[in-house]
Amino acid sequence: MHHRSTPSSLDGIDVWDGHEPLGARRLAWAPSGTDASPDAVVSDLQPVPPSPRYEGLSVIPGLIDTHVHLIGNAGGAASGFLTWPLVTPPTEQVLHGLAHASRALLGGVTTLRDLSADEVQFSLARAVEAGLVEAPRLFAHGMVSMTGGHGDMFVPPGVDPRLRKPTADGVDACRALVRAHARAGATGIKIATSGGLLSDGDKPSWRNHTVAEIDAIVDESHALGLLVAAHAHTTEGIRIALRAGVDSLEHATQLGAGLAVDVIAAGVPVAPTLLINDAIADGTVPVTPDQQAAARELVATRDAGFAAAAAAGVDFVLGTDANGFHVRFGEQMDELRRMGEVFGWSPERVLEAGTSRAAAAIGRAAPSAGGAGSGGAVLGRIAVGAAADFVVMHGRPWRDAGVLDTANIVAVVARGRVVAGTLPV
Ligand SMILES: [Zn+2]
């Protein structure tokens, strides 16, 4: 089965294009007709009189979540966050990942970036790209962690070493692991420049990798055309990541006005992962007392610092850290509304964070040659030639961010195909 899009249109509907409202437009989409990108793209966007048929409705670009973890138990059964991946065969894990991806589509999310991918996510991305299954476009970053680093501590000590993810210690090993991920199909690399919260036994304050190792990872990644996303909670971790020239900051929990200047100068987007850290700090998800205490300490000063950083102009983008356990797939609109509250943003800035700015953060503000799961067209925009990924909603979320709620979704179109709801006719 290979889906082929048929030309379709919404004639006279209100469009917000990723940057600004365009008024009523004839939004039409059709197969791009190029081998490089078989998916549908927007083919017409001319101004037309508003149609009474679309009264009260509007269209925004499909959302892009720049930070997720698809692999985890999607079945709802009680299971340990750390143990489920160890007792579930990879063949079964991929189906759970697909279930999570489907839920993201229902929540208006048409592109996902998985930030600790291995063969499971690479396989899923290729199946999505081949049109075998309906899911958001999938970008997948392979993790390069030191032994005892953030990425290594999700597997408890004592577990059969064959079940551990690969780690890299020393400059040569770091380069080799980047190359192995590239060979396997990664579209980027993830590093940690501080410890984490959910990884068991490490602390946010732990240094992860030496400067020489991080420089080698970034150099090797960029040489292979891979973006580097850096997990960093602490000010020290943020400084280390910026100095190394990474392409995005993940969490950046202790980012305040002081560091904002450096983040802006570096032109680096930041995924603030608000809901998950709130949930861990509040204990509304299953966490250990240690994890909750560490999160409380980090979150205590976070919002004031983030608000100052946002006012200074830091490029915050949608990145939830959704893993189906602490934050569910489909909660992306909730994260966006929370970002608006914490950052004191206009509704339009909230929307940009989940669309055009998120696309730029993953390197897709311009067309690309493609890559697993991604197609080639511009994402996060509604423009002629851009991907036909969008959400038809009740209301106008660029005027009222409160409208940004899955209850207001009328239909979701991904790659030109209706994947949720039905188009109004
Ligand atoms: Zn994460």
C-alpha cells in the first residue's frame, strides 16, 4: 500500500500561515509530483471571499514537537518506566511507538523528533516515509552518552550488559558512535551536558563528557550533516553546550536573563519541556522521592528565569519530552498553552513556537533533500510548496491561545491525507 494524495481544497477558510493571519484563502493541496517528495504540498493559497461553510473555523500548520521519546508502554498497563524497555522485545516496542505516534496525530502533531532513537525508531521512520503506516513525520536523533552519563542511567546497574544502549568514552569512541548512528539512519545526534531527572542514580549537577569529547561529537555530527541537540538542565551544562556549538538546547531549566544573551547570540532554539518537569516536581506522575526533590530544586527558580529569557527574545520552541508515561502524546497543545502562561507571550508567539520556529529548530524552515521519515518539503508553514500538514480548528488560536485545545480540532491533514476527524464540506 502506498497512499497517493488526491487534489483537495478548502475554499474560503481563514488561514494562519505560521507567522501571520492571511484572511480567507483557497487552500488547495496536491501531490508534489517530484520523486524526492511524493507527499502532497500546498498548491494554491490565493485570497478568496470567506465561505459561510467555514464560518468560525480556521487552519494552522500541523504542530511540530521537537523533543519526544516514542518508545515506552502505550498500552496503559501499570509498568515500570525503567523496566518496560528491558522486558519488551524491540519488535513489540515499535508497535507501541506507532501507537504513540498515532495519538500525536490526533492531537494535531504532524512532525515528531525522537531524541533517543535507535534501530526501533529508525525502522519506524523508514516505514512512515514509505507510506506503510500513518504517523507524523519522524526525525530521529541517536544518543551519544558517556558511561554513567544521563543516557546510560535509564538502565539500572546489574542489568545484563547486552540490554544496555551503546555508550562512548574518549574522543575516538565518541566519533565512532556518531558514525554508527549515521549509518543506522539517524537524522541527528543527542548529547547531555548535564545529568538528568528521570535517569536513575545520576544528578543534574554531574558533568557529562569532557570538553574534548563534546567537541569531537559536535564536529563529527556536523561533518555528517547531523544536528546536535543538547540536554542541559544547569547553567554550567548550558554554557558547555553553547561553547561547543550545539544546534538546540533541551530543557535548559536554569536558563535565566544572564545566559539568555549568550543563547540569543548563538542563535540556538530552546525546548523548555515545562509540563514534564512540573509533573515530576509536583509528584503527579510516578517518581522516586529523589527525582521529585531534584525536579523541585530545578523548577523552583525556572519560571522567573524563563520569563526573563523569553522577554529578552530567546527562541523557545515546542518540545515536550512526551514519553507516554510522564507526558502523553496528544498533550502538545497543553504544553503550548503553558508556554504562553510562563513566558507571557501573545497567542501568535505561542503558535509560532509549535510551527514555524519548531520547523527551523529541526532544520526544516527550508526544503531539504529529505531523510528518513521527513520527506523534503518546508514544514511548519502554510505556503505554496510547503508540506500539506495542517490542522482545521474551531476558533482562531492566533487571537486566543485558549482555543489551542484538542477539543477544538475538526480535522488533521498530514502529507495531504486526512488522518483525524473529517474535513468540513
Ligand atoms: Zn528527553
